[in-house]
Amino acid sequence: MTHGMLTDVEPRRGWRDTAGRWALVPLRVFLGVTFLYAGLDKLTDSAFLKDGGSGSIGDVMRGVRDSSAVPTLVDLALENPVGFGYAIALGELAVGIGTLLGLFARLAALGGALISLSLWLTVSWASDPYYYGNDLAYLMAWLPLVLAGAPVLSVDAAVRARRRERAGIYR
């Protein structure tokens, strides 16, 4: 019986709705910071962005070529290892920034998922057992953000709110 008041179920549903909206924020922060750091780390590592030598992207790609699930993807990277290294680093930066700001959040998450997928199929494919390789876990972590975007604390949410306000839709 309500008599103009909330039922017993509605306050809990309201709390669950609020918790559901905020549930992905810690994941966004973790993935955003991690990918931002990974991109900066690659760009500032003098050994990484080289065709050859210890710690270089070229040596890493040559080392995983025969054990990867998609050797043709590695061959493509080996055509220009330095360019590939820059592409990965800049992609990680863009994904990290977009995820942290919630700017084109679904697109940023899709980019993160694609980077993780490509790294899983190449660099960490040979991990045995498979769960020792972290790229598969990162791929799975990106999927909720691909689906849900960034409903709170984000540029996307602010833009949506502004559009609703201009359209006279209050919610």
C-alpha cells in the first residue's frame, strides 16, 4: 500500500539504479590510467621504439611471430616495427584519455578492446595456461564499457544532459 508514498521496493530499486550507473567508474579509471600509462611508457622508452635491440618492438614482434595465433598480423607489424610501435602507443594514449574523460567513451572502449584483442592474438597467445596472459582479461574488461559507455562523470553524459535540457526533456 502506497498512500502517495514510495513502496518498500522503490527505495531499493533507486539505490540499485544509482549503483548500476556508477558501477563502471572504477573500471573506467583503472583501464584509462593503465592505457594512458602504457602509451606514455612506450613513447618515453628509448629502447621500445626501435627496429631491433633488447626491449625493442621489432624484437618483441620477431619473438612472438611463430607462436602467435595470427602470424600475418605480426608480419604486418614487422613491415614497419617503429611505425607499429608508435601506432600502438598513440592508440593507447587516445584510448586512455577518452576513457578517463568519458569522451566518445564507447569508441574509446572499442579501441581498447581492439588493442587488447590484437595483443592477445599476437604477444600473449602462447601463454600457458591461457589466463597467465593479461591481454584476454583486458579484452573482457573493455566489453562492459563498449556496451554501456560512460553514463556518469563523463563528457558524453554532460553532452547528453545538455541536449536533453535544450530539448526540454527533464529526467
